[in-house]
Amino acid sequence: MFHALIKKTFLNNLTKRNFASISKPPVKLNRQEISNRQKFRQINPPPSILKEIEALGLGKPRRVKTSRFATKVAIVGRKKLEHTLGKLEIPQEELELPHLSFFAGAKIPSSIPPERVPEVAFVGRSNVGKSSLINALADTTIVRTSNKPGLTRQINFYAASRIFNMIDMPGYGFAYVKEEELIQWGKLIETYITMRTTLKKIYVIIDARHGIKLADVNFLEMLDKKDVKFQIVLTKCDMVIPPDLARRYVVVKKKLNQYKNANEEPLMVSARKKAGILNLRKEILQTVEALEKARQQNKALLIDNGRKVRNSRHSNAKRKKRVSRKM
Ligand SMILES: Nc1nc2c(ncn2[C@@H]2O[C@H](COP(=O)(O)OP(=O)(O)OP(=O)(O)O)[C@@H](O)[C@H]2O)c(=O)[nH]1
Ligand SMILES: [Mg+2]
């Protein structure tokens, strides 16, 4: 009797739970999600963007199954695309940034260092890849990065050979920090942005997989209010397949129309693959008015390397001659 009662209540609970799960609202949410994705997939990006993505080596290669046990990495339709778009090459200038060194960290507005040279700052949601991008740009590893969000907890100032500064900011929209600390970060970032007269531009880093999120919108609105120029940079582009990356570019570019201080064209990069980095380097050098200096330094470097190569070849030839004479 007791057994039968337990069985009955168990069955009752089971059916109740089943009904509960059937009548749950997430089904509606799912439909919404699907339709958003469908809308995204319906975007037809212009061929010039696809060409740029392919030529810069951005975008995740699709894995194509070749046999039951092996997979071959290939960019699907690459040949077809090459056929329709022509040769996939975009000339890029081989530029290097000056040597980077850390010189100050600020947790409170009073510890922000005095203004000296032009500055560019990197801002974005936590864990989006700001610190990794600075490393890739300056071809260094001095900026600390982590796969856990919330690593950079102060404004870090890096000097690029006393010509300009690169600033690594703490991420916004990070949920696992005490509210007090979040408010403190917010104040710190806002003070720096509004007071700094040497700040030339803010690079707002956006994850190419997710696009512009609510936390980004709030930040961009603040930049517009404070009249600060900014450039959107889509990063982690190695994690999105080329057609979706092109669609993301289209969506982000359209959203930028509503901000008066935004550069019209978003840039696309991958810090991991070092793709699109040369374009961003050029943009930064132009912003801090150091492009000509960098060009001259690069020329000098090229000439130096050329001499070294010629000298070593020369000495190799001499050595060979000496050896053959001895023989
Ligand atoms: N695949 C890929 N991963 C990246 C790229 N850039 C950064 N990452 C990874 O993303 C994670 C976060 O990178 P960080 O540079 O520390 O990000 P952050 O924005 O400085 O993070 P916070 O300082 O916590 O705000 C690390 O695991 C990086 O290796 C990229 O271009 N491609
Ligand atoms: Mg960081």
C-alpha cells in the first residue's frame, strides 16, 4: 500500500515535471535566438570585405572531413572565391612599433602619471583580448594576459620609446568583481578619458564572435558624450569563419552610424595569428603622428640588415676562396 502510494506520487511528480518542462518559456526564447541567427545568416556581405578577410589571413579555416579518421583543414570555397574575386592580395606596409616598456600603473585617479607624449588607449569588455593585442602590435610579451577575465585591474601605461604611450585599461562589464571595485574602475576610466589632453584616440576592442554588446553600447555612448574619438577593432577573428566575420563587420559598421566620434570603418585583427596587425599599426602610428619616423626607422633597419647579409655573404665567399687555394 505504502509502496503503491510512493509509486503514484513519483509518477505524479514525473508527469508534473514533464509538463513543466514542456510549458516552459525558454522554447519561445530559443525561437527568438534562431530567428536572430537566421537574420544574421541572411546578410549578404559585399565581396570586397570577403576579399579583405581572405587576403589578410583572417577568419577561421573550416574543417573538412576527408576520411572517417582524418580531418583536413581547408578554407571552404577559397578557390571559388579566388576565381570570382581575383588574386587575393592586399599590399601592406611592413611597419614596426618602437620598443615597449611599462612605466606606470594607476589604481586611483591621483596616481595617473603626468602628460608628456601622445597616447592611445585600449578599452573593451573583460577578457576580450586588449592586453594580447598590445603585445601583438608591439611584437612583445611584456603585457600580462590570462584566459580568466579580470586580469588587468588598473590602468597600465607603456612607453613606446618615448615617442608615444600605449595604455592598457581594465575591462568593463566584468561580473565577478565587487561592486565597489567596479565603481572605482568606472570612475578611474572616466577620469582618465575626460581629463587626458594627450589621449589621441581610444581603440574599443570587440570580440568578433559576439559583436557590440550592451556594456559596449553604454561605453560608446559615454565616449560620444565626452567627445572622444574612437576606433572599433574586431579581435579574435581567427575564431569566426570568413562569411560570418564579413557579416559581423557589416552589422558593426551599420551600428557605428549612430556615433559621431566613431571611425566609420571597423578594423579586423587576430592577436593570436598576428593577422590584420600591420593595418592597425599603421593606424596607430598615423594617430600619434609617428608614421614618418617609423618609416625612416624601418628603412634604416632594412639597410642595416642588408649590409649584414652582404657582409656575411662576402666573408663566406672569401672563406671559400681561401679554402680552395689551400687545397
Ligand atoms: N583565439 C584568440 N584568442 C585570443 C586572441 N586575443 C586574445 N586571446 C585570448 O583571450 C584571452 C584573454 O586575453 P587578454 O589579452 O588577457 O584579455 P584582456 O581583454 O586583456 O582581459 P582583462 O585584462 O581581463 O580585461 C587569453 O586567453 C588570450 O590568449 C585572438 O586574437 N585570438
Ligand atoms: Mg588585460
